[in-house]
Amino acid sequence: MLSAEAARSEIASDFWMSRTQRRLLTTDGVTAFSSMDVMDTARQHIDTELEAMHIAFSLMQARRNRLSSISLLAPEVLLNVFAFLAVCDPPV
């Protein structure tokens, strides 16, 4: 039997795989033997999907980062910490 975390991970993985496959249906059957126009269109479609996925991934990372304890610190405190570190341990 799967743990609750493993089950959630499997469900999430299944969800994203099925969504991705559905979004790429328009490129099914396109191969290196397809015409240049067809391949270019497929590449453009995939690039658009990758760009959208990157944005979604960035949003998820930002949401996760907001759950970090360090996000409770005021920006001014972080500025002072890193300014101090830059003086104490300058880059080589």
C-alpha cells in the first residue's frame, strides 16, 4: 500500500503527464521525416508550451518559497545581512 505522500505524488505525476500529453496531441505523428513547415510548426508549438510550463513552474517555486521561514524577515533585514556578508567575505 502506498503512503499518503507517495499517493499524492503519483496523482500529481499522473495529472501533469496526462495534461502534457493532451497539450502535445497536435504534434503527434510529426517526425524528422516530416516537411520543414510541419516540423517548424511543431517546434513552435512545443516552445510555446515549454514557455508556459516555465512560467507555471516559476509560480509554484515562488509559492513554495513564500512558505520558507526566511520569508518572514523584512527585506531591510536581509539587505543588512547580505551587505554585512559582502564586507566580511567578499567574492574572489
